[in-house]
Amino acid sequence: MGQSTQSRLLAILANPPLTGGTRTLRRVNQVAQGLGYAEVDVANLFAIPSRTTGDIEHLGVEEAGWVAARPDISDRLTAATAVLLAYGTTAPTGAARNHFHTQVDWLHHLLAEAELPVWWIGDGPRHPSRWQRWTHRFHPDLVFPAALACSVVPATLRPSRAPARFVPRPP
């Protein structure tokens, strides 16, 4: 991760937690510091809180929770100088899947218009709870902070249904 003269990193996560989300915020802050951002802000793809992101499968059947998240994302994006996509790489199943893809496509369009640097971990917008799994797989000889630093890469914005391709960076 290199130093940036920017000041505010907006992390786009899946949905609000029912708890404080301390571990997730700590990890997001770790990436922000590594990239040189002084502040972190968070917005969510889906507005309804849940215990796990897997609950979105049931909570996200209706469009309302997805649409309700959009004003917050848009507002926070105006104050951001960069974005970290961290909402997860797996779409919910069932009826929520289509709403998820529509939301991701909307977000990618918004980000393309904003023309800000956009980051993610490895090959996609993996959730912070999965970062250690990724870093261990691709950088097994490094301690987590160093492996995470090697895994933060510019995001490739594309329609949500397009597959990701990953080319590992050397440590």
C-alpha cells in the first residue's frame, strides 16, 4: 500500500451489524492507514441490519432495503476521496440476488461518475471478515498486516455478474 495525499476513505460494506462492528471497523481502519487516509467513513449496500450478511438472503427479498441504502451511499460518497469496496464477493440467493446485482451495478455506475480511486482486497470486494483467509492463501509467509498491505489493489468496476480475474502481486 502506498501513501496518499487524500484524506477520507469510504468503505462500502454489506449492511449494518446488530453489534458495534468493532472488528470490521478496525480492519477497515488498518487499510485506510496503510493507504494514507486520515479518516474512514462507512456506508452499506443494504440498509437493514442483521447478525450476518447471510441474513440478507431473507431480509433483502423486497427492494425497499436496497433503495433505502442509496441516499446514504450517495451522500457519503460526496465527502470521500477514495472508496474501499468490502461488501463481500458472494451474492445472496433467492429473490435478494437480483436486488443485490442491481444495487452493485448502480454503485459501480455511481463510482465511475465520481472518478475516485476505488480499492478492494485481492480479486474482489471481499468483506473484512474474510481478509485473513485471503491473505493467508496468497501470502502464507507474511504476517497478516504485511499480507493485507500486499492484497490491497485498485478495483475493477464492471457489471456485478461479470467474473473477476486476479493476478497476484509479488510480495
